[in-house]
Amino acid sequence: MQFNLKLFIRFFPQLLNGYFATLKYAGVGILLSLLFGLIIGVVLCMRIPVITFILKWYIDIFRETPLIVQMYLLYYGLPYMGILLSAPVAGMMAIILNESAFVAEIVRGGIESINPGQERAALSLGFGRVHLLIRILLPQALKSIYPSLTGQASYVLKDTSLLTLVTIVELTSVSRYLNSKYLIPGTAFIGSAIFYVVTFWVIQFVVYLLQRRQKWN
Amino acid sequence: MELSKHLITWRLLIVQGLPQTLKLALVSLALSFVVGVLLGVIRSRKWIIINQILGVYLGVIRGIPFLLLLLLIYFTTPIRDIFIASVVTLTVFNSSYISEIIAGGIDGLSQGQFKAGKSLGMNGIEVMCYVILPQVLNLTMPALLGQMVILIKGTATCSAIGYVEITRTGTVAMEAFGNPQIIYIYVMILYFVMCHALTVIGRKLEIKGKLKMIGKA
């Protein structure tokens, strides 16, 4: 049951295929959840009465329930309500809804931590609420929150492993398949763990480089 | 779905699922807290070689998705009991995050605390237990409660290797009654109540801590 390099090399192409699928899902997930999270975070800060209330509940609900249950709800539940989606769409929808809630909370925190003087100065210069948020507050907030945002990116990468539970083929599914077919748990699971850890470290390294560059500036 | 089936579902979730989730969460919480604090204290000491090894270990654990770690521990180690495998995984996973929180808290305290303790004739362990850790735990309580929420959400993933808790009970009820959209919403409600309670306590503590810092409580 130990890691076997020969077997690992033999099944490397299959794991690599799974890895590419994982990268694809992670890339889509990161881009869309960043986009929606930014939009939701900014809208949240505009303090529009009803919408803010709804968005706050959305964020609380999706942050404080397990992703796996959200995935099951969308994957098994939507067809019962007459909405037929393919497995990848339903699974990715769960990941994106979940992660944009986290991103929105980070963005809101970043915007609220900016000195209120900035807001007053912009208002006195005749900026509207929307312009103020997008042109003045968001750029400043992004500077201080992007480490947490890149951290969230690595969470999306790790979340995609749960897609295997709603029948989507990606890295974890490939290793589960290899294990059930050839009974090689060590090679299959440690092999795919290597892929995940290397990708995670690459992301961490990019964050480190970005932070160092910011310090230089 | 008729009313009786709703009632049976709730009864299943609360009588069968909830105690198992709580058991798993509490046992792994206690273990990961102890292990996490120990690792955090060791990491803050900055012993050269041990710190390097710990850094690599924590980096690896944090790079692996929770589900894959669960499969890895369940299939490649001699542990054959689902409950013990779940506890070990949750402990390994969460203690790595808790250790980072604790190490950060210890680094945040001023060196004067150590020196004052030493000057009162305490040895290193006594200074840690009576001077440093009580302050650190107080300061990091909001972050630790956040980690508890992540732990509770993690227990849902343990249903993937067949541990019967709330999510698994929900799946069983779904297989019997259909209507996954209703049953998984019930499951989400249960998780939401548990996690939201912790989050609210965390927010209250955070506000209290801030008031203490400016000397108003």
C-alpha cells in the first residue's frame, strides 16, 4: 500500500489528464468567483436597503454551511424544481456561489477599513456613490486585500476536489478510479496529492513575489 | 412530500445525524486544539531544524484538499475504522491551521512578557503556561472560533468515506423519500444554526476585545 514510483510513472498520463481538468475547473471557479465576489462586495457597500439585507443573508448562508451540502442541493435538488443542468455546471455553480460569498466578505472588509476621509473628500469633489466606490475605494481596498484574495484562489483549487462527489471527473476522481481498479491507494492518492501540493506552492510563491514587489514600491 | 415524511426526516436528522456530527466535531476539536497549540508553541520557538521540518509539513498538509487527505489516511494507513480515520484527518487538517494562529499570536506578544516571566523565577514551560498562552488564547479566540466553524463544515465531508452524520442521514432520507431540494435545505439549516451560533459569539468577542484594547470594558 506504499507509494510506488514505477506505478506512478505508469499512471502519470491519466493523473495528468485529471490534473488538467482540475486546473480548468479551478481557473473558471477563481475567475468567476472573484468577479461575482467583487460585484457583491461593492453592492453591499452601497447600502441599498433591501438588497443589502438579502446579500447579507446570502453571504451568511453560503459561508456557514458545508460546500458539499450546497453541491448536493444543487446537483440533486435543481432537477426536482424543473431546472436540468449538467453535473459540471451544477458543481461549479455551488463552488462559485460559495467562494463569491467569501470573496464578497473580504472585499466588504477591505472597503470598510479605508479611512472615511477618503469618502468625504471624494463626495466633496462631486463624486456619486457608484463612482466613489469603483474609482476611489475599491482600488485602495484591492491593494490591502489581494493577499487574502489569492489565498481564496488556493481554496478554490482545493474545493474542486469535492466535485468528484457529484460524478465529475477531475484529479481526485482519477485517483479514486485508479485505486478502485488496481488497488493502489498509496500511489494513486499520494500521486494526486503531489499535484495539488505543487500547485498550491506555486500559488503561494506567486503571492510571495507579489508581496515583495509591493514592499519595494 | 407529506407532513409525516417531513417529520420522519427531521427525526432522522436530529436523532441519528446530529449526535454523530457533534461527537465527531467535539472529539476532533479537543484533539486538534491540543495538537495545534503544541505545534504553535514549538513553531514560535524558532528552533532551526525543527522549524524547517514543521514548515514543510504544514505546507504539505495545507496544500492537500481535505477530501483527498481523508481518502489518503483512510486507505493508506492501517486505520480501518471510519470514525477514527475521520477524527485523525480532522485533527491533522485543523491543527495545522490552529498552530499558525497560535504561533502568530505568540509572535504578536511583546518580548517583555517572556522577560518579565523569567525575572519572576519561572522556567520556560511555566512562562508559556501561565503568562503567554492565556493572553494568546484570549487574543486569538475569534480566529479559533472561525476555525471551529471550518471544522464543523469539515465533518460533512467525512460522509464521503461512509461516516453516518447529518449529511449522510440526509442522503439516506433522500434515497427513501425523494425531494432532495427540501431535505438538503433541512441539512443546511442544521449546519447553519451550529456554525452561525459560533460566528455570532466570535463577533461579540471581537467587539469585546476591541473595547478592552481602548480601555472601555
